[in-house]
Amino acid sequence: YHRIVTFLSVFDWTLHKGWDLLIPAFLEAFGSRANVRLVLKVWSSLGYSAEEIGRQAAQGAEIALGKGKWPDKRVRFLHDRLTPADLRAHYQSADCFVLPSRGEGWGRPLMEAMACGKPVIGTSWSGNTEYMSEANSYLLDFRLVPVPPAGWREVGHYKGHRWAEPRRDELARLLRHVYENREEAVAK
């Protein structure tokens, strides 16, 4: 492809949304390919500043991929508050929406992207499976695991619970698949 292929994700910056899987999977999937980008529309109900989010993203990328893999100009953060029209424009301009969440009550951004006619990659577990299927989405395989201390330090009531742990290699494979099979993705 000569044009830039854009993957979009919209979420509250917490570990349960899977950002720590998404960023490394994206970088693994596309190596040094320049015609692809990941746009992350994020906010923090936990009070993380844009700088702290950037620090966490850098630390996560380096832990997963090694030093020297971050920053990557293909990964862009949007921290500004958006109007509904602006958010809709971001959904409509993206080629694919992706959210490797460890659990959703419903998964409104997944549904919003689907309502805009976009291909969607999401975890095959929890509330979003009420409307996502293999026929209309790319579903990520997972295993149920105890919520680790880092997860329940962010959200205390997660302690003692389990959540989905999506497979990062599968996420990278699905990102590449959507990139390489645009017609199929649009049809899905």
C-alpha cells in the first residue's frame, strides 16, 4: 500500500484495556513499515497526565521489545477532549478499530466503530461478545488469568478476580491480516 493505513483505539488508560499488549503487537506486526499508524485516543480516569501516559507507554514498549524501540512516530496519542462530531470523524477516517481489552461491561467504542462500518479487532470475551462474532469482527483468543497486582493496584476491586489475557502474537497476526486483506476487512 502507498497510503497510510490507520488503526484506531479509544479507551481509558488502564491496564485492563490492554494498551500494554496493543503497542508492542503493533510494533511487532509492522516492523519498520512506514505506511501504517496507530492512533490512541486516550484519557485517564486514574489521573495520569499525558506525560505519565507517555512514560508508561515507553516503559511497556521497552519491556516487551527491548531498548531502542521507542518512541515510534507511527504511534500517536490524542489527549484532547473531542466533540461527538470530532470523535465520529476519527472513527470514519480509520481503517480498523482495535481494542485488546481484558474485559468490557459493553465496549461502547467497539460498538461505535462497528456502527461507523469499520472492521474491529476485539477480545472474544465479556460484554462485547453480545454483538461481536466471527462473522462481523476479528475476535482475539485469550486465556482467563488472575488479575495481576499491577491491575488491582489501578482498580482495587479487581483484586481476587480474573480477566482475559489476549494473546499478543494473535493480536499482531490480526493487525497484519487486516492490513494485508483490506477488501475482506471492509466486507466483515
